[in-house]
Amino acid sequence: MSTTDIESTVATQLEAYHASRAALIAQEKALRHDYAFRQRLSETAKRASNIVGNIRHYEAATVWTKEVEDDEGDVYPGMMFTLAKDRMESTRLWKIVKRMPKGCLLHAHLEAMVDMDWLLNLALETPGLHIFSDIPLVSPEALRIATIQFQYSPEPPAVATSLYSSAYVPNGFVPITEAADTFPANLLMGSEGTGTTSREAFLEWLIDRTTITAEESLKHHEGINMVWRKFQGIFRIISGIVYYEPVYRAFVRHILHHLHLDNVLWVDMRAAYAMTFRAANTGEILPRTDVIRAFSEEVERYKKSPEGAGFWGARMIWTTIRSFDNETIRASMKECVEAKKLYPHAIAGFDLVGQEDLGRPHKELIPEILWFREYCRQEAVDIPFFFHAGETLGDGNATDENLFDAILLGTKRIGHGFSLYKHPHLLRLCRERKICLEVCPVSNEILRLTSSILSHSLPALLAHGVPVTLNNDDPGILGQKTTASMTHDHWQVLQAFDNVGLEGLGDLAETTVRYAAFEGVDVGVEEGVREERMKMWKSDWEKFCEWVVADFGEWEEGEGA
């Protein structure tokens, strides 16, 4: 055979190979959850997606590259969140994702939604709030390990002993303003001689105690349990501030407004009902059902305000702590039913929260869960399950197997589901039964399930055709430094994964509307209010795509000006 004949044969084979390769890729992509959404894209949306893809590739090559400084370390798309945060917020892609209609937020813990700077400054402005500690704060070590809490009291402390004196009586109340203005700044390592004022240093210390710091987020070698100890401790610290009624009401409004600014129109909120809710001015302990009452009132007040125009609303998923004993869990379940009777429109469902790996697995709690289901039936209330499950690195351990129980118990959605990709049969069941996953990429990274977005299980879940939504989980605590931010998680996914693109983000957002717990319509059923809101979201999506084309049209053919 001549050289010419060989070249001709190879050319024919190459053409056939490329056709087979394209068909194989197309066959696999047809299995993805976002496949149907991509087929429905309008011409404008296709143009917008192409533009965003070009910007993404350009920024990957120009923004996410190592700069001149030798000590900066490597810089790359999808790098660790806390290292990438400042840079991501300066990009064109950030501006686009910020503007995107994100639909609904389905997985968020109320106490951890607000930027701690805002909350602590509000606490300083709120008369009657006091701080107390289990030990005197007389050393850097004491500042680090002390169990500190807050509580409202209308009466000043009987003895004004300094929190920072060895004579301080443990758990004695000190007004928060006094604690701030007398804080010994030199106790903070590195602040001595820098001119830091007492109040600035006090806030610096409290921010460190109430957030997972950038440094802590990178210490993956310390494992999951250590970061979870601090994480869960933060809720105990801030609870006394959040659940003083005047603060709580301002807190809820602040969350709703910032969600709305981030183009979120609905939220299914979770709160752990182990709080002590105190009345304004008196400090009287109110029933925990009043937390639902106040939440509902503030949601309606926000919707009727000028800035809340167009906001769809919010409901609450009642949660209790999975590590509690059976008696405490059943008591919380009874409170949930009571709240549902008093405020039926506000309660969306029930969940168990807390670290899965060290908490009680669902298997151990089945008697309590079945009891709750039967109790709801007898009391004639419908409270569906929205279970956390699979928030673990385990494979076949008790925590990983929470996924089996969540599905058997009829959960409407699965919180996190990080380990679900290891279970082919469960993946099929989630597809068939339309069980949606509430995925929280930034949270999973900061809490050490994955070292960065690049090793997250999200692409596998999408590739298997499972309904998936993006959520922010705990942005006030985990490093976003922006109340209620959904943009950080969306940006991370868009920049990290070639297979997602703007089309993929669109599908993720539309899925939130399909699976939100709107009142009066079952999750996943497209009728009534859900059908109307699906149409509204699609209209917003098209307007957004038109904006992308209008403002970034120079990127349509490649690198823009």
C-alpha cells in the first residue's frame, strides 16, 4: 500500500472515529439532569451561555494564574474557597452570576445566615444584652477556650465585676457594651502596640470565635471532627443574641432583604428548636412556637414593604438535634406538631440536624421517627421529612447509610447527599422518585468533606441525572462574609466545571423552584402556585440572558475588548 493510500485510509478512519467520539459524548450527556433544560434554551439563552463560556475561559487563563509574587503559591480555577474569595469577587463572571435569577434557597440554617460583623454590631446597639463566661478571660488561652454566651436581662448585674479580672465569678452577667469598651486589646496576639481600640479588639476576638477562619478552613489534616466542634459551638455562642425578640425580628428581615438582593425569591429555612426565645424588654421566656409566629410576621412584613416587592416568601423546616436523647427528641416533635396547628402555613417539614458522623444515625432513631409520623396522623397534620443524609466521607458506615433510611422514610429532599454518588441503586431511586438533593459546595469544603470545589461530588450527581440544587447552608459562619450570599456557591460551580456552564446553572436554579416547599402544593408537583412561579422564573431567566447579551455581547465571538 502506498503512502497516499495509507493517508487516505487514516483520514477516513479519523473521520469515523471523531463521529463515534462525538456520539459517545452526546450519549452520556443525554443522561445528565440538565439535558432537558439545555434542549429548551432559547436563541438568546444560547447566545448568553456562549458569552459566559468565553468569559469563563478567558478569566481562567488570565485571572486564575500565578502572579509575579513568589510567595503567593499556585493560583488556578477552582482553588480553595477562602484563598479564592477576594479574587473571584472582582471578576466579570462574578458580576454576571450576582445578577442571575437563582430561584429559591432550599437549604439554609437561620442562625448562620447573617454576617457576624452585622450581628455583633447590632448586639452592641441593643440595650440589655449581656455576655457571660465559664472562666475569667485573663489570658489568650482563656479567650480561645472559654465557653461564652449572651443573654438579655432588663436588670443590670448585681456586682459589676470585670470579665477580664481573676475575681470574675463564672457565668456572671456583664453588659456587652462594658465588655467591649474594657476589653484588654493586648490579650489578642499581635494587637499590642498596633493602636487597636478595646471595642475593635473585642469584635476581632468575637469574630474569630464565631466564624470558621480562613486559616482553619485550610487545615484539612486536622480532620472533620475538630472543625465541627468549633462549628457547633458557634451556634451556642450566638443563640442568646439571635433569639432575643427585637434582634430576631431584625435578623430575619436582614436575611430576607439580602436574599432578595442576591436574586433569590423564596427560602425554606431551617432552625434548631432548642433555643430559648426571650421577649422584648422583659426577657420573659416565650414558647418556641413563638419563633414561628415572629418569623411569619416578619416574612409578611417584608413582602409588603417597598424593598420586598416581588419576593415570594419563606417557610420553616422544624429541626431538632440528632444527638439528643429520645425523650428530648419526642418533646421537640410534639412542639413541631403544636406549631403546625398554630401556624400551618409556616411549617414546611421536619429534619434532624447536627454532625452526622458523631450524631445518632437514622437507624437508631427509626422508632422516634415512626412515632412522629403516627403522631402527625393522629393529630391530622401533614409534616413531610426533609432529612440531612450522606454529609460524610464514609462509605458503608452508619452515617453513609443514613441515605438508605432517608429514602425509605419518604424524604422529599436530601440535605447535602455528599456520599450519594457511591450508591448506584440509590441514585436510580432518587431519579425515579424525584428526590432532590440540596447540595452546599462551599459548606462541604469549609467543613472538610472536600479540599476544594474540584473534588466535590456534584458533577457525579448531575451526570447521573439526579435533581440537584445549589444552596449556601451557613454563609454567616463559613467565610462568605456576606449575609445570605448564594452567589459564592454558584460562582464556584460555574468556574470549576466545564460541563456546567451558564446552562447548567440555569437548570440548577429552575430545579429550586420545582422542589421548593411552597404552601398548598406537593414538592415536585407542577401545578397551582408552583406552575405560576415556574413561569415567573423562566421570564426572569430570559430577561437575564438578554442582559448578558446586551452588556457582554463583545464576548460572543471569543475574547472581548
